Amino acid sequence: MTSLIIEQFICRSDNFCVILHDPMTGETASIDAPDGERIAARLDSGNWSLTHLLITHHHHDHVEGIPALTKSGSVEVIGPKAEAGKIDGLTRTVGDGDSFDFAGRTVKVISTPGHTAGHICFYIPDEQLLFAADTLFALGCGRLFEGSPEDMLTSLRKLGSLPDATRVYCGHEYTKANAAFAVTVDPDNATLADRAKEIDELREKGLATLPTTIGFEKRTNPFMRADDPGIRKTLGLEDATDLEVFAALRAAKDRF
């Protein structure tokens, strides 16, 4: 089995479009649909026909392109069962623990509430790929628009249990802003400091900071390290619970 071809590119202001293409079967998927015209143009440039749309949550900047990309009527649009009433055009709904086939590969569905109540992520074990949308960002996590700190902490722990080598694609290019915050709460983390410098260099060149990996996020992302003594000391929460530390981190980032 040949590896999937992965095309990642910016659309709108900071959304990532991610297209998956299997050269053996011709099956092609888009992770979310932030910009139908831009995605369609990239598909045309590769002479690819879209077969699947994998939708993570109902926010406008992730579903706006569904109508433009499904005009042919032959695209399977798979999205969260818990948000089916908020997303037009779904042909199949899925929830936590469900799986389906894409190009001969099993895609597992992981429920990750927090950013929205029904947010899901897509995980392809054979390729060690996670599409985390607005749950897990490089050095950050999504804002809690509909869920609680406990929801998001539980969701991040689910993702953190995946193999460290898992490559993570996210919904937005937020890494530079996330790094600026992360170094304030984890100032003694040399790996994070090096990553922050690398991010600055990448963005100065107009290059993407993604993908990242689960293992790297567990070493550098403060939202995945609520039990870290250094972060706790910086926050003055040495004796707090992990949930209290996480909630404080999220509140601090919201004010940052």
C-alpha cells in the first residue's frame, strides 16, 4: 500500500485546508471545507476528484465550502452525529468509537468535545495520522465555546494516548501566537524555547508550522502538561488538581 499524498495549504485568513489522495484507488478526501473554491482549484490542479468530505464540527469556517464541493452529488460527507442538526449536507453521521473505510484504510472517529459540544477528530492508524481540527493545536488547544475545561482536558488526554509518532494536522495556523503564550507559563522548557525560535523562522519564510506530532506536543504544549511541576510553579498552583491547572491555563490564554 502506497502512502497517502497529503496537501496542506492556507485558505481564508488562517484556516488550513488538508486534502488526502490515494494514488492507487483515486479516492480523495478533504478534511473540513473552509473554502470550497480554493479546495476545488487544488483538486483540479492535481486532476483529482473529491470522494469524501470529513467534517469535524459545525463552525462556519469549517463547513462553508460543503455546497460548492458536493455539486456532483457523488461525495460522501461524513460528520459528527452530535452536530448533525447544525451541519447541512451530511450523508453519514459518526460518533466516538465509530470507524469507516477510506482508500482501504480504517479511519477511526474520536469524540473530542470542548471547542464545540460535538467536535470529532479523525485518526488513521495505518498512516499514523490525526486530523485534530480545533481541539488540539500545535502548542495550544481550542477555545471553549461550548464545552467545559473538563471536557477539553478529557479530549486532549484521549489524543495524548495515541502513539507519540502520530502526525497531527490542525485546523488553523495559530502556532506562533500559541508559542508566545506557552513560553510565559513554561519558561524553563528548552525544547519549547527551541521550537519557538523555529516557528519564528518558518513564519518569516511564509512556511507552515504543521504537522506536529503527539509526542512533541506532550513535551512542549502546556495544555497537555497540566501535571508538570514547572508549569504549576509558574502559575502558583503547585497543590492544585490537573483540572484546576488546565482551567487556569485556558483562562490565561484567553486573556493573553
